[in-house]
Amino acid sequence: MEQDDLKATELDRMTSSHELQMLKAALSYFPAGPRRLLSLVIKARELKNTVELFSSPDALSICSVSGQRGFFEALSEIKEYGSPEEKRSFERLETMIQLFSLYRQSPPEPGGEELSAASVSSQVDFREYVRKGLSEEEQSLFDSYIEAFRNKKPISEKEKNQP
């Protein structure tokens, strides 16, 4: 893991303090034995802070984002914590989902909602076109998403209104 690229998350900011950050910065100046012990003390303090944070009645809302945010916003935020390679994979995933969404929003073929042989063929061609630019691992992930979208059932109004 590229240590220089690590970013603090919201949970990190809520469970740490300036004092703990200063101790972490000073760790490299301690001999190996005390460094190990001090590292454990720092992590124990962060764990204690985390337990205290989530022991309040409002614990579930403490880390939640304000307002309704969608899948792409969450994906974009999560992506920022990944390695450069992981970020590229997330970007490819975002592109695939957007392409698939655009494809699904395209106007239906003339002749009703039934799938014609031509529309089925164009769906297969589209999938193969996208798959060609992916690694084997990404192709497997893409196939999984295609299968998930294929088996997706419509969301009822009751499910949409649940928190």
C-alpha cells in the first residue's frame, strides 16, 4: 500500500485528535521497543474514541452523509481512498454502469416491447464491445453486473420510501 497516498476518512477525523497525530508523527524518532508500545497505545486510544463515538444514541447519524446521495456520489467518494490502480478500476466501473444505463434508456425498437432478434444481437454486440477493453478480472465483474441488472426486479413504492 502506498503510505504517502493515504487520506484520512471522516471516521479517522472523528476518532483521532491533534495529540494522537503528533504522537504518530513522533513515532519514527523512538527506538523500536518503545515505538511498538506507543503505536499500540495510540491505536487503543483511537479504538476507545470509536467506541465512545458509537455509544451515543445518535451514533447511526454521526457518520452518515447529509442529504440523499446516490450510488455514483458514494462510488466517487470511495474511489478517492484507493490506490491509483483501484481508482482506474472504479472509473472503468463507473463508465460501464453509465454506458449500460444509457443503453437501457435508448428508445425501444419499433414494433413494441418484445425483443427482436436484431435488438438481442445489438445487446450482445454492445456487451462484447465493452468486454474487449477489460482485463479478465474486470470482465468477470462486468458479467456479474450484467447478470445482476438482468435479474433486477422493479422497486416497489414502499421500498422506495423506506429510509
